[in-house]
Amino acid sequence: MKVVEMISVRKEFPGVVALDNINFSLEEGEIHGLVGENGAGKSTLINILAGVFQQTSGELRLFGKPVKLSSPSDALHRGIGVVYQDTVLDPFFTAEENIWLGREPSRLSVLKGREIRSDTKRLCDKYGIVVPLGIPVGTLSVAKQKMVEILRALSMNSKVLVLDEPTASITQSDTDNLFEILKNLKKSGISIIFVSHHLDEVFNLCDRISVLRNGCYEGTFASSELSTRDLIKLMTNRDLVDQYPKRASEIGEEILKVSNLNVARFGLKDISFEVKRGEIVGFFGMVGSGRTELMKSIFGAHEIDSGEITINNEKIRIKGPSKAMRAGVYLCPEDRRREGVVQDMSVIDNLTSPFLGTLTRLGVINSRESRARAGKVSSELKIKAPSLKTIISHLSGGNQQKVVLGKWLLGPESRVFIFDEPTQGIDVGAKSEFYRIMQEIAKKGCGVLFVSSDIRELLGIADRIYVMRLGRITAEFKRGEYDQHSILENALSDSLAARSEKDE
Amino acid sequence: GFVAANLSAVTQATIAQNLEAISKTNGWTIYVSNSAGSWEMMNNLVENYVSKKVDLIVVAMGQASSLTSSLTAAKEAGIPVIGIDSEYSDLLTADILTNNWEMGAKIATYLVDRLNHKGNIIVFKFDQFYGTRFRGKALDVVLTEEPNIKVLEVHHLPPAGFVEDAQKTMESYLLKYGDKIDAVWCAWDDPAYAVSLAIKAAGYTQEDMFVVGIDGNERNIKMIAANNTAVVATILQPFGDSATKAAELIQKIVVEGNSPEEVIGAVRVIYMDAPLITSANAQDYLK
Amino acid sequence: MNKIGLLFQKYGTILALIGIVVFFSIMTETFLTSRNLINILSHISMLTIIATGMTVCMIPGDFDMSIASVASLSGVIVTSLILKGLGVFGSILITVGMGALFGVIAGILITRLKISAFIATLALGTIATGINFMFTRGQEVYGIFPDSFLAIAQKRVLGIPVQVFIMAVVIVVFTFAMEKTKMGKWMYSIGGSVKASFLSGINVRLLRVVGMIISGALAAFTGCILASRLGSGQPTAGDAYLMDAIAASFLGMTTIKVGRPNVPGTFVGALIIGVINNGLVIMGVSYFFQYIAKGAIIILAVSMTSFRSSESF
Amino acid sequence: MNKIGLLFQKYGTILALIGIVVFFSIMTETFLTSRNLINILSHISMLTIIATGMTVCMIPGDFDMSIASVASLSGVIVTSLILKGLGVFGSILITVGMGALFGVIAGILITRLKISAFIATLALGTIATGINFMFTRGQEVYGIFPDSFLAIAQKRVLGIPVQVFIMAVVIVVFTFAMEKTKMGKWMYSIGGSVKASFLSGINVRLLRVVGMIISGALAAFTGCILASRLGSGQPTAGDAYLMDAIAASFLGMTTIKVGRPNVPGTFVGALIIGVINNGLVIMGVSYFFQYIAKGAIIILAVSMTSFRSSESF
Ligand SMILES: Nc1ncnc2c1ncn2[C@@H]1O[C@H](COP(=O)(O)OP(=O)(O)OP(=O)(O)O)[C@@H](O)[C@H]1O
Ligand SMILES: Nc1ncnc2c1ncn2[C@@H]1O[C@H](COP(=O)(O)OP(=O)(O)OP(=O)(O)O)[C@@H](O)[C@H]1O
Ligand SMILES: [Mg+2]
Ligand SMILES: [Mg+2]
């Protein structure tokens, strides 16, 4: 039986056709992969199914009946549970409050607090997912927040489960666990739509795969009869030659050195490492291993308790990001939506913001110069936007990420670039684009710090890898000595258990 | 304790300062509070003074009917309350008044006479305080007998920012009516001053149109004495004398320990005289 | 941030309140008498009620600049109705209904026409003032009121004014409603993230309207109590409450549920304002210094909670 | 949303203003005379200046409840200084500096002690009122002022009052500063996302303080003009401006840079308020109806922009 059916669905936004002539169907008890480049329209399709957007034209059928979904609660009541791509949680509420939001156990409208807590515990136990309870989710890491959203969707017992890039920011072990859960759900007759940019995940998990390209429907295929190569060709309409381009830059003298850095608040202990010119240094670790906080500390966004930071053999005290910038340290933060860009400002304003000083005379902005410089960076990075004046929030995730990076490229000859999970939620094409950009930056003689939870990309592109666990650097691997197994071992061990204990 | 309805009004500020000066010479301690135009705040303040167990409370420009709960509390605690211009009430030990009906009638008849019973006037009223309201009503009564005087506009002043409001509104009226306006009546002196600024800015003189007010504050009396602005008359409320009178009562009741009945007598209202000031006599009232 | 820091953040404002009370108790003899404390409670009861309404509409993220004008209008209406011969209870009910109606209109303007809550309620407040003057022409509504009406604010039970009991009921009811019921939870979730709430199937519009209704209704109810206290309908009686209600609500956000509007916090805020107003008068501080001291004490009280996050912006 | 919808959203408020002007022009003879239009401009010049300050501090996300009290205090101070024999220019400079100082303190309280802008400025406003009363004891500051002082608001050049020129300069300068300079861009960026701005190396604290300083300084400057206009230092002259400044700023957010505070928008907002106030007086509408009409017109004007996003919350 067709659980969901879309017939000739079209969706327009002012000036953009996001979806055109989409024919999509979901069978009962299947896991259906939905793939496409950034901005292909995957999330838009899902939002229509979830009642968030209404299609401009075309028909939507649920369980064989034509329906008009006028709101998310409409979709919820018809048994559609969604994990959205962007985090949608109340940051002030705890995990349990968020999970049951809108469906709280209550009597005569009075909440049953104890039941909420015990139901949550039961839920966590049932699926083997660990999230910190009793503290506002706003203080949790992006990954933990995602797990809360997944739990929330699982708690709904929906007939259709839709997951929009659930794995983009969670760890490998959480991903493995999630896949187990999804496969079990499938057995009990639940239909699942799964979106991801990790094509191997899609192949591993899904029965059928639908491809979107530029808002158009490219067809649905059984995953067994499709190769990765074919899929990429379908998505991008071109052949992808090499995921991880060969490196070309020469490694020079030391550019950044961190010794004995301690930040007790974030559990960072005794951290020492160095980066050389032309080098891409990978940082691998599990969720909560402290990579993000370490990078922010180097960038001056957190005060450090002790330790030394040397740039170009010059010892500096970095107090605040503006100091770091001047010293030549640039950070592309992990949470790009909230920390990387200002959502309601235009592409050009976001791009020029940090180094606006270089585009002004007596404080007055030279707008021609700004346009020229921003336009150059924008075309170098192939930022896909109707114009430089487009508001950032209308851009797809990948293009927003390019803007985050582009900001720093506008600066004076730079020295140290920090990328915190830059490829999260970015399509294959854009990813290799990003690797290329990173290498080009390195080639110019900069040092690159590359934080990632995707071990394959680190193996593919980093010259050296540091592994972190529980706020410490536990190992260092040089290219040539790479051994996926021992890297994972150094990152993993007892860290998860210890961290979740601390959280409770 | 001294509680004023709104210390930002010049009149009440004058009373407060006079009382402060007198208590200094007499060696009393006086506490001054401002209820900023809210009767409820005034209630609270009076009750706070009752809690504080002061010897006597003076209420200026209050409204006794709205102060029932706090005045009852004062009465129960045996603390005498003297009102200054605060409406007659059983609960007040005494009220020192200037008669607003009388002042309203005085200035209204002056205005009518000066117009020679013929002309167009503009009226700035303020009805939220009973005193200014009475004055406005007295004007209305006087005008019932004046068929040849036409009221072009009645404007009601807001409780905050009234000086600027009067000025702005007068500017608009001057645009609308020009020299058709012969006179302006204001419920008190502050708006009268503002109106005169607008008249001056529009290039009119006293001969084209004039303004009257009530209160007799120093600035307006000076203007009247100079006789070169649109302000031509006011009624002098003897706030200094009211304060002196209040001080006298305080001396007799609190310091000398006489019973209030003895000091004040059966009728607890004490009226003060309020003379009309024009250019003829303004000089006499300037210290 | 360590444990003690967190405790300070959560209870700093309450500690400050205690500090202020201790200070006044030491400085004066009469402050710490039961009479005076009851006095303070009775003085803040109306502020607490009107500020509770403000707090409730702030929970889902709105604001109500019309409360003072609505309270003033209500005082005039309730007294007029009573003098027209309607029963006290009925008159109050109608008046509170009128306040609720203002809330409904505000809610519709905010959620349907997407007008900002600030503008919508400022404009509605202006309209309320106009209606008020249309009725009263600036004159108070005065006459002989039944004792049952005057009792609300002028009678004492067990030595405590009736309005204090009313305040207590309002605090308890709305604390319960906001903290322990679905409606309250959902209103908080709207304030935390409109999007998350909407996507969870919560009727965001309805609950925002409900918030405005409660604010309007409590403002109107405050107007009724005020009229009882003044024994008349004063056309501008409620006007002074806007700033204090804002102050109480924002002070409330510094304690108990830090960073979020909350009803018990607002009561603490109203207490701080009430204690300062009373204590300074009892101390006999000169009136202009009362203003200065009030401002300074509020700043000090709130600073106690600022052992905040270590982020440097 | 289609193109026309977008245009309406952006210019709906301005269209509404034009509609109001046309209405009054048809209804009365005197409204559309150059004299009256100049009159309106001169009436809104102080409102525009004080509201510009409010708008500037709102851009990075703060708020200033102290502007009215600071303006009142400034009127008293500038007149006292002049009467003490200080030069007009010097006196104004000192007074504006005093306003800026209030801004500095507010900024520090907000950014360092992390007190909410609402509370901090409410408290500072109370302190300003206290200082005001301490100086004046509620009495106006009156005396013989030099012509150069009175000229600010009482003299005309080419038939247009000097204060209108001052307003024009303030609008131009601050529109330029907010839209075309680094500082302005960064302040908008902070208003959009404090976190992202901080991580872009913007000195968030400093710029928020600057916003408060501008707000305080412009409030003080408004107080000076007001004193010139009134020919005296009235202790409460500025008090009426708070609500109107809030209204103008929020009206401004409905146009030009929709959803964000912006200086030209605020001028449009002030114009709407000024035109309504003037037009209704000229029409001779009864005073209570003026309130009602003002509220209703503002709501109508803003509703015109609400061809909003299709999101249903
Ligand atoms: N609210 C909106 N307003 C205008 N345009 C939008 C809006 N939402 C999405 N779009 C546009 O619709 C297109 C499809 O976006 P969508 O988010 O569905 O892509 P996606 O396939 O989910 O991409 P990604 O993999 O980056 O998440 C994009 O061009 C995007 O810019
Ligand atoms: N503002 C904060 N206050 C307190 N604890 C925090 C804060 N931010 C992060 N943490 C905690 O610090 C620890 C380190 O988190 P961090 O984000 O640096 O890890 P990570 O290695 O980057 O992992 P992830 O993949 O989740 O980004 C986590 O336990 C996190 O919950
Ligand atoms: Mg997407
Ligand atoms: Mg991280």
C-alpha cells in the first residue's frame, strides 16, 4: 500500500521554484532514502508532508486519501512524525519537556511531572539512547540536541517517520544505534523517509532511493540496483572523479603552537599540539570530547585558565575573537546557523562583517569595494544565491557554510584557519569542493585545523590527526601511520560512559 | 509628614518649600513625599506615615473622598490630618482652602468684561482635578449669560507634558483661526504661560488676543506687571499663607497639645483670600 | 559556573530582598511591625495582580502596554455600573469581561495582523483612555457604593485587608496555571521557541491570545479593586501602574525561573518595590532621595544575580 | 508572497501616512497649508530626535526606558547652567554629556552586570527623576535667557523653525551612521545575532554601550531644545515623550527595513503621530475622540503592512 503519495507537487517561494512536478511515493514498511544536492528541495518536500508548507499545486495523498494538511498538528494527528533538519527545541526546556511537548501526560490539564520523567527514562532505555535529563537542552551540544529530537520522533509511535539529515551531527555509535532502531521499526510495519548526504548510509539503510535535482524529481530506484557512481551522477548530473583530492602543498615551519592549555569549565586538560604552515591537521573525537570548546578557546571566545598560545613564534594572549582575528586566527564555528552567520542579514553583509574595517574610510563603508570583494569571494567559492543582497536564511545549508568561510577569506593574508565540522549537512559535490578549498588555503602557507567526526574524510584529507577524549589529546597520528581502528579506539574507550554519567 | 499630589506642579512645590522653611525655624522635623499624581499612591503614603507614627500629616491638593481608607487609618491611630486644598471631608481635621468656584468666577468675569462682552475665546480645561474642574464650570456658568461670546474650541490638557501640549495646541489653533481669537482662558497659570509663548511666536500682541490663568505664580505675575505679553490676569492663590496657616495649626495642635476641636472650631474649613491680579496691581505682589 | 554561583543566580534577588528588609528593620523601629508589614502587603496587592497579568502575557513572548489604561477605564466602568444599580458581583464580572475583550482584540491584532505587541497594545491603551474620557469627561464617578464593594479594599479579615487575600489567590492560581498545567507549559514553550511549539502541534495563536486575555482581565480586575480602595471611579487611577508592573515583571525574571517571566518571581519583584517605597518613607528620607535610592537599590538587587555565564559578550 | 505584497510590506506604513494626510487635507481647509505643515514638522522635531536615540539603542537589541526622565532632567540642568552664566553652547554640551553619562552607566549595567536593559534603564530613569527633584524641588527654572538659547526652538530661518533643521541633521547623520558606516552595520549585526557577531570579532559590548550613549545623549539634547521651546526648565517637560518615542520606533520597524529598528522609519512613525495629533485638533474633533481616533489610525496604518509571511504562527 502506498502510505504517502505526491502527484505533480509544485512549491514556489518568492522568486524561487523549490519543487517542480514531484511524483513521490512511500510504501508501507519501507525505508526510503531521499537524496540530492544542497538546495535540491529535500527539506521542502518534507515540510509539505509535515504540514509546515502548503504546496502551490499538485496533490498529496496519505493512506490512499487526498488530504490538505494545513498545519503541523494536522500532520501529527495523521501519524506523521518528523525530525527536522534544523534543531527545533525549546532551549529553556529539559530533554523530557521537549520530548513530550504538546503531548504531555496530564489529568484535567494538570501535568503529571513524575510520569513525564518515568516515560522518558523508559523511552531512553527502550532505544538505548542516552541524553542528559533535567537540564535545559540549550546547554547541550548540537549532537545531544539531535538525539533529543530523534527520541521525540520515536516517542510519537507514528506510522510514518521522517528524518531529515538526522546523522549530520551525531556520532558514529549513535548513528549505528539509530540504524538498528530504524530497521526494527521497519519490521513492525512503519514507513520511514531518510535524508542524508552520506551516501553509504543511504545504501546501507534504505530499500529504495529517490533523487531530487534542482527541485525536479529524477526517479526512484531500488538501492540494490544502483551504484554510488550512478547515484552521484543522478544527483549532480556530472561525474565525480575523486572525493578526496590529492594534496599538493608543501609543509613549512610551525605556525601555531599550543602548550599546556587548561580550561576547567569545559574539562580541557593539559592540551599541547602544533600546526605547521601548509598543513591540514585533523581533530577527531567523540561528542563531548571537547574539540569545539578547545577551538573556541584558541579563538579567544572562552577565557583560558592557563597555557600558552604561540603564533609564528610569537607568544600571544588572546582575549576575545577580535584579538584572535588580528593575530590571524579564524574560526568557522560548528553551529553555523546561530554562530556562523547572522540569519536576517544579507550575503554581502555577512561576508564583509569581520573585516569591514578594511572596506571603510573614516568609518564609512565603500560599497563599491565591498561589492567587488564580496562578489569575488562569492564566485570563488561558487556560493549559490540569487544575489549578494539575498538574506542568508534563504540559502541552503551548504551555501551558508560557504559564507561562513568566505567571511575569513576577505581578511588580510591569513595564517590559521579553524574549521569545526565544516562538512556537516553538505552534499557530496560541495564536500569535495570544500576539501579543495581547504587545500588551497593550506597551499597559501596557512595552517588548517580541521575538526570532524567523519573519520573517512579526516583519513582522506588530513596530514596529521589528533585524537581527543574527555578533554585531553590522547593520540597523534601522522599520514602514513593512519590506522582507522586504533584512531577509533583512542577516541572511544570509556569516554561515552564517563561523559553520560557526568551529565546525569 | 507632608504628602503632595504632584510635586511637579509649581503650586504644590511652593507649599512644600514654605512648610520646610517654617519647620526649620521652628525646629520640627518634616518629611515630604510625592504621590506623582496618583491618589492610590497618596493613600499608600498616608498609611506609611501612619505606620511611621508621625505626629501630624498634611495633605496637599489631595482628594479626601479618594483617601477614605488611609484617612480612616490615620483617624484610628489618632493622627490629625490637615488638608490644603484637598476637598472637605469628615475625616480631615481641617482643610485650608482657596475657593475654586470663587476664583473661577472672578477670572471669568474679568475675561468677559475685558472682551466687552463680545468676541471669540479658546478654553484650556483640566477636569481630572476637582479644583481646576470647578473653575471651568464657573466659566461655563458665566458664559451662559454672554450670547456674544463664542467658544471656538475647548481643549483638555493631559496630566503630563501639559505645558508643551498647550503650546502645540495653541499653535494649531492660531493657524486655524488666526486673529479671530480674542482671548484664551486657562485652568491655571502654566498653560497660560505656554499659550502666551505661542501667541508671541505667531506675532500677535496683547491687543490682538490675551490670556488669563489662575494661581498667581511668580513668572506670570512678572509677565502681567511687564504688560508686554499676552498674559494679562491671574488669581493669586496665597500658598505661602496656606502654609503659614497650616504651620500655625501644627504649632497649636502638636506642639502646644491643644485638641483640634478647640483650635479649629466646629466648621473645619478655613478659606483663604485669593485676589485678582492685573497690570494695575501686579507690582504690589512682586517681592 | 559553580554551584554557589548558580544558587546566587537563582535566589540572588530574593536574598537582596531579605537584605533590604533587614536593613530597614535595623534602621527604623516601626518597619518590622506586623501592622507595617500588612501595610506593605496591602499596598502591593494591586501591583502584584496587574503585574501577574503582564507576566502571563510575557511568558509566550508578548507584552501589554495597555494595562494601565485598561485598569483606569475599568475603575470608571465598574463604579458606573454599580451606581446604575447592577449588583457588585455582576458589575465586576462585566468589567473584567471588558478587560478580557481588550485582550481578545490585542491578541487578534498580534497573531492575525502580525502587529507587534508593543504597538498594538499602545494603540489599544490610547483607545481605552479615549473611551474613559468619553464616559467621564475627566470627572470621577462618585456616589454611594454598597458596603460589599468597598469591603474589597477597605475591610479587614483577621486584621488583614481583603485585597491581600485576593492577591494571594491570584498568585497561587496563576503560579499553578503557568507551572503545572498544559496551558502554562505550552505558553512557556511558545516563549522559548515559537517554531518548536508550532511544529509540536501547539495552537500558538490561541495561547498567545489567551495570554493577552489574562493580562486584560487582570488589569480590569485591578481597576475594580482600585475603585473600591478609592471609593470612586477615578479616570486616571491606574495610570501609575504601567512602569511598576514592568519593573516587577522584569525583576521577577531575575529569580526562581531565571531569564523567564514567572509569577512567583513577579511577586518578589512587587515586594521589592513595595518594601523600598515603604521603607524609605518610614526612614524619613527626603522625597527626592527616595527616587534615587529606589533606583539604586533595584540595580543593586539585580546585580546580585549576575554571577552569569562566562561568555564575554 | 508576490511582489506587490512585498512592496506593501515595505511601504504600507508610508502609504498609510499619505492616506492620512490626504484625508485631513480633504476634511479641513487649514491642514494642507505650508504654515501648518511646517507647524507639524516643528512639533515632531523633538519627538523624532528622542525617538532616534531610542531606535539607535534598539538596533543592537537594547531598550531605553530612561529617555523621558533624562530629557526632563536635562531641561532643568541646561537652564540652570545658562542662568549660572555659562555660555549657551557650553551648557548644552555639558548637558548632553550628562545624558551620555547616563548612557555609559546604562551600557555598563547591561553589558557587564548583565542586567536587562528594561530594568537598568527604568531604575536609572527613577534616579534621574530623583536628581531632578533634588535640584528643583519641583519648581521650574525660570529667568532671562540669552536669545541664542531661545532661538533654538523659537526662531525661524526661511520661515522654518531652527529645530526643524536640527531634526533634519539628526535624521541624516544617524541614518548615515546606521546604514553606511562600519559601526552601524555592526550594531545591526549584533541585533541579528549576538553570538555570530561576537565570533566575527565584533566588540559587542562596546557597541551596545555606544548605542546607550547615543540614546542618552539625544534624550538630553531633546531636553535642551524643549527647554528652549518652553523658555524655562520644566521639571517634567520630557515625561510625555516616552510612550510616543516607543510608538514612533515601533511604527518605524514596520517600514523601510521591515522588522528592524531604523532611523528613517522612526521619522515616518513620528510623522504619523504628529500628523494625527495635529489633524485631529484642526478638525476640531472632541478631545476624547482624539484618543480613540489616534489609537485606531495607528492600528490601521500598521495593518497595511501585514501582507506578511505565510507562516501560520
Ligand atoms: N522559506 C524559504 N523562502 C525562500 N526560499 C526558500 C525557503 N526555504 C527554502 N527555500 C529555497 O528552496 C530551495 C530548496 O531548499 P531545501 O531546503 O528544500 O533544500 P535541501 O534539499 O533540503 O538542501 P540541504 O541539503 O542543504 O538541506 C532552495 O533553493 C532554498 O533556497
Ligand atoms: N556553554 C557551556 N557550558 C557548560 N558546558 C558546556 C558548554 N558548552 C559545551 N559544554 C560541554 O563541554 C563538553 C565539550 O563539548 P564540545 O562541544 O567541545 O565537544 P566536541 O568534541 O566538539 O563534540 P561535538 O561533536 O558535540 O561538537 C560537552 O560535554 C558539552 O556539553
Ligand atoms: Mg534540507
Ligand atoms: Mg564540536
